[in-house]
Amino acid sequence: MVAFLASPAQKTRNIALSIVLGEYIAEIDQDDEWIDKDKLKKQIEFLENNQDYVLVGTGVIVIDEGGSEIARYFMPETDLEIRKKILRANCFIHSSVIYRAKSVKEIGGYTVTKMSEDHDLWLRLGRVGKFANLEEYAVQYCFSPKGYNSQDKFLRLKQNLLFAQEHKDFYPNYYLAIILGWAKICFYPIFTLMPSRLQGMFLKLHKKI
């Protein structure tokens, strides 16, 4: 059985987590869309066949507010690849993931006092199990520099630096995460002024760094 969380605030998410009966949790944000009809089937099969994994995501197609595609990319695929990068960048598309409900409950769910709460949750989950991303374009994500996903962007970028500090003993490449984190903070004002196509190119490049 799979339960669905539709992007409420952290407190509401934790309430939902406390009452769900499903073995797995599938995330979906209100402005995103699952575009692969077999998405859940593929991810559940992966988790059923790999009991030491706690979370699996997918690749994404990014569109602008007018519905035009501006980028598509896969996320780091293997547990090793994800762990090398996760201190410096969120390695999962929020609306793509499925994770084990039991594992999330064991680590206390979402932290209600932090921004970028999904990144924080993944970092804590990775301390009790393995990660993966499927090489499937299963999610369509609407990107807007002026929308929800960029609200308080500087605060979120700075929060990521604190995540790196908090989890540096559990994941590699801490100093690289700090250097690239400050680079993102400095570059973001320029990024917001770019046309959507150019933003898409930088989004794709950012996921590869």
C-alpha cells in the first residue's frame, strides 16, 4: 500500500505521517505532475527487491510557466554517487520520491524548524539506509524564479550550508559543499535575470556539478 503526501507544511506532513497505514510514502507537489503511468510500480518493485534502500527518486522534465520545456535531466543514480554529492545539493526531485514510511517515522519525520525540509529529511534518511534514483523521466516540474520554489531562496541556500555542517561526519566532500554553496548564493541574483531557456541550461549544468 502507498500513501500520498501532497506538499503541506512540515507540521501537517508530520501529522499525516503519524496516521498513514501505507508501507511507502509517495510525494507530489501541487504544481508538479507524474508523467509516467508506471512510476509507482517501478519504484515499489525497486524497494521490494532492495530492502537496504530507504528512498528512490527519478529524473525530471522542467517546464516554464507557459508550459514549454526548458530542461530535462537525471539525478545521481547510485547510492555512492548520491552520497558524494548530497551535502552540496539536493539529489532528489521532491515530487519524484518514494520512501519507506517506517524509516521516516523512526527518524522523527520532517524537522519543523528548518527550511529546505526535504533536503534535511533525505540527509537524515541516508544515515539509516541507502539511496537511489531511477533513470526515468517520471516527473514534470514547473520552475518559476518568482514562484513558491524560489521564495526565500537566499535563506534556503544558507540553510544548505548548515546542513553540510550538521552532516559532515556522515557524508564526504564537506569543504567542496561549502565552497559551492557560497558560489550559488553569489550567483543566484544573476540567475534570476536570465531568460527561461538559459536558466534551464544552468539548472541542468548545476545538477551535473
